[in-house]
Amino acid sequence: MQNRKRAGLGAIAAATAAVAGASLVAGCGSETKADNEVRNIIYLLGDGMGRSHVTAARQRFVGAGGRLTMEQLPYVGAVSTYAVEPGSAEPSLVTDSASAATAWASGVKTYNAAIGVDAFGKAVPTLMEQAKAAGFATGNVSTAEITDATPAAMVSHTLLRGCQGPTYSESTCLPKKSEGGYEAQPADKTLVTPIAEQIARGNTADVLFGGGLARFEPEDQKAMQDNGYEVLGSMGDPALKAQTPESQRVATAADLKAVTAKKVIGLFNRGNMTVTNSRDALPDSAPQKQEPTLAAMTTKAIDLLSNTKGGKGFLLQVEGALIDKRSHANDAAQTLDEVKAFDDAVAAAVDFAKKDGHTMVIVTADHECAGFNIIEKGTFTNAEAVAPPTNVDATNPANNGKPGRDGKDNVKDPARSTGVVNGAGQADPRDFAPATFRTPDDPAEVKDGSPEASLWLTYLSGNHTGADVQVYAYGPGAQVFAANQDNTSLYAKMHKALLP
């Protein structure tokens, strides 16, 4: 980290408290609550998880007539996810994770790549900052780097999501001017302070579990320890004044199991955590096998936060980040396993909520990723075809499209489809064919990657889409989420429930 950016970082905690306090209502989070009122919120986010992701995971793991845990929650609604253009209220119809997370964390629309700031680059308080200031315990869990957009939006404020650390650079921390070059340094230097430094010095989340160890340095570890955190693993050798892969030690599942501290950070990979599909296939001796599951991190976070003596309750955010990352890659097998791993974390949250009676559980997504879709068994996609299907209705010319297509060339192109991508066609990286999977409803002899498998999955693109996403909710007051709502409304509803 450049020294000029280190200067004044001792003020990060004070600045965080000031932002949080800016919109705290006097008397919020009162010490006494009725038996049916909310004391805890667990907000679970499947990054990139659209409705078809949920449907496909259900069909894959529990069959067409079954239900995932999230689908069994009593209140179901829909969420619009659009962002806005910088410096305006003009809609940008397809969001990224940063602007979406800012919407539910702070209740404002902002531009893609912005975290904890409005569309004009002004810092806005986050729900987690407000909850912490009101005396609640707080936690932040992710299978991504803990500095990535979704977890960062609850605990930091930056003009660009790429400003994660460990070092500062204009290219990652300052937006570009439309005519070239970078914007001027903002008066609020927090907005160009790497997220890792804000996390290490902000004291916003009491419990932090995820990946991203490489974003932190020995000075960050010292700052956290000075603020009462137990640091699982090591952020590097203080004598080196900087971290290296050799000087750092990732935390392990054993570390997670053993910890009892009420303030703790555990980073289990130097980057994003390992996808479930690959980790499960590794030998027991592989270091990735030492990473905990999302469900294990969620369970531990709940245990630590719910046993804080004298606390009012807690706010916990949990992200299943790799659903999105594997959807970008059009990797259906790994995507499905990540949805199931996320649903296991939902089950852990719901199990606690049912026993507790004062916990609201909210399950949703920031956006849909890649146009994930279920197609009819034995059919093919437009991406595999020589040309699109017919748009001509021979019985009623009024139904014809322009320009007209007779559909004669709507056949598989051998250069674009050599078979199902996790079956016969998997050797060809240019293959656009569907991925096929057996389900519990298939005969026992049916295998993944075969034409006989009943679940056929495909993608529209490698990017986000603008589709609304689902929201599922459980607990006292959770009926308010059974509605069509904007993502900024999620903030308002959670704030009202926890901090009335």
C-alpha cells in the first residue's frame, strides 16, 4: 500500500461510524421487543441465482416434485434489479453485483461497480453499519473474496469495486472520465481506500468468513488484533512489511471449528474459495479439502453471533458467490452444485430460525447470470443451429415476422455442436450444445452427459441479464417480502424490522 494512502487511515473507523450514524433513528433497536418481533436477520444471497437456477437445482437434486429448502419458505416474492447510470437516475437495466448489493445494503440506486455510494459518488450508510452502531452483533460470510462486491457493500464505501487491495492504483480505485484520464481524487479519501483496509479498520462486521487472504497485509492483521479480532491463519510476516504467498497461511475448517471468539476473521483461500464440485473430487490430502463449506461457515457465524452476551441480536449476510462465477463460465455442473451448497446454508439458517422464534430469514439473488435455461430433452439451442427457427405462419400471414425465415436451415451446425457438452461433445471447446444431467426421477441406468438424461441445460450468454429474481422469506414479519418489489425495498424492509 502506498504511504500516501496509509496516511489518515486511522480515521476509517470514525468515518464509518459517522456514515452509519447519519441516518440512525433515535431509539432504534430498543432493548425490549415483543415475542413476535425480530431480533435477528439472516440475509442469504445466491449471487447470479435466477429462477431457472433454482428450478434446475431442484430437478437435479430432489426431483421435479420436490422442493429445495429455500422453496419451502412460506413467503415468496420477486425483486427488480436494475442499476442507474453514473451521476443520474437514468436506468441501467442490467446490474452488476456492486450496484445491486448497494441497493439492499443502503437503499439507494447507484451505478455499476459502485459500492456503498450513491450515483453521484457520495457515501451512504449501510444496514450493517447502522445495526452495529445500534448495538447488534454483525457477520459477513462469502465463498468469494471477502473484499468482493457483495460482502464489501455491507462494510465499505468505494467508487469502484476493483479497489480491493492490497495496493492502491488509479486504474482500480478511480473512475475514468468519459473524455479520457481519471477523475480527481475525492475529498473523502475513504472512497479510494482499498476495501481490505476498510474492513480491517472499520470494525463493522464482528465475524468475517470467506476467501481473499491475498488482499490483506500484516498491517491489516495487526489493526484487527488491536481492535480485538482473532485472526485465523496469518496475513503475513510483519517483519516483511508486505505479504507473500509464502508468508501467509490460510485458515482451515479445523480453525473454524475451534474458534470461540466473538470477533474473528477467517480467510480460507488466497482468492475465491474452491467450487464444491472440484473440492469434492480432490483427494483428502489436497489443501482445498481444508476449506469449510458455506453451510459450515454459516452455522459457525450464527453460533458466535447468537451467543454474544448482552447483545440485542444480530445481522448476518451470507453469500453463495460461486453460482455467479460458474454461470459466467457457462459451467452447468459446477453451477448446480453451488446452488445446492447455497441451499444447505439456507437450511442451517432456517434450522436456527425455527428454534429461535425471533429470526427473519431472507433468501434472494442480486441478479440473474447468463440466461440459464432448461430446454426440452432432445432439442437444440439457437447457438447450435445454422440459422434461427421459422417465423412464418403459413395459415395466417398476419403472424409472419420480418424479415421472413422459412426455418429450413434451423438444423444443427456440426461446427457448433458435437454433442452434449458434458457428454460426447465435451472435448470440443467450441461446442454450444446443452449439458445434460440425470435426476432422481430418471431410471437408475441413466448417466450424466447422456442423451437419455432428462435435465437439459443451456445458457444465453456469459454475462448478467436484467431478469427479476426471486425472494423467499421466513420468520416474524417476513410476509412483507411476498410482493413485487425493487431491490432498494429490501433495505427498507430489513431496516424497519431490525431497527424500527
